[in-house]
Amino acid sequence: MIVTLSGAFLAKEVEKVVKPKGIKVHLFEFRGGRRESDGELVSLMERELGVAGVKVEKISYQQDPLTMLRYVQRCHWFVASRFHSSVFAYLAQVPQIIIPYHQKLVDFAFDIGLEVGMVPLERPGWPEVFRNKLLSMISEPERFTARVPITWACESAKQNFEFLEMSIR
């Protein structure tokens, strides 16, 4: 099960890995609406993979975060190309690869102890690195599971809310 990726050209890399193994791909639309929607990219990936004969299911954007979390929890593996998708995979304790389009994803990967899961977009040949990481994640999922416990994230969030509450008094 795989989340939406950062470009249709990665469809070929995904196809090379999942098609021979008969793995079904779930493409998540993590951002709906008109502003920065994932809809077009998800539809493009769905078409590209479908034409290649890969089994694909689109998971449309849901406003309820618990509904989305339940979908993510059903995944065996996860490729995150949005910050919130990576957070959901972390909370669901699903092994993941992170395509860090922004520094916040790099920071998050280090915060949760998942440096091995990052794809170095700044290096030439990163699609091949991605493919190799995907193969590794499927065969060794424990290597791509965050090392920092979720309790840390919960405590950190709690402290942030307490700080905000104190700030508005």
C-alpha cells in the first residue's frame, strides 16, 4: 500500500517494484479542495499505474482525520510526499519512505528517527535510490519504522497546546 508520490515519473519506479510482487497500490489524496489539492496528481498516478497493469485504489480526501488514519493503518508500507501523510504513517506505525519536498519533512524524519527513509532529492539518480529504498522497505519493514515512540509525539503536542493556552491568558 503506497501513498501518493511526488510526480508521475515515479510511477515507473513503483511499477518496477510492485508489479512483479502483485502488490496493490493505494493512492491517498491528503489535500482536498481547490488550494494545493492532491487530486490531479493522484489521478495521474492512478492512470499511469493502471495502464501499466498495477492494481490501484484511490483513497479520496476525507475531512475527518480519524477516517484517514484508519485507511493508513491498513497499509503495509507507505511513501509520504506530504508532511501530514508522513505524520499519519508515523502515528499508524507504518514503515515509510519520505520524499522530502520541503525542509519540514527532513526535520520530521530526524525528529522521529527515520533518516534511513529519506530520499535525497538533491542528488542525481534519486529515483533509483527511491526504487532501492522501496525494495528494502518491503523486505525489511522494521528498518523503515520510526524509532521514536508515539508517546513522545503525544507529549510534545500536549506541551505545545499547554504553551498556547498559557499564551492567550
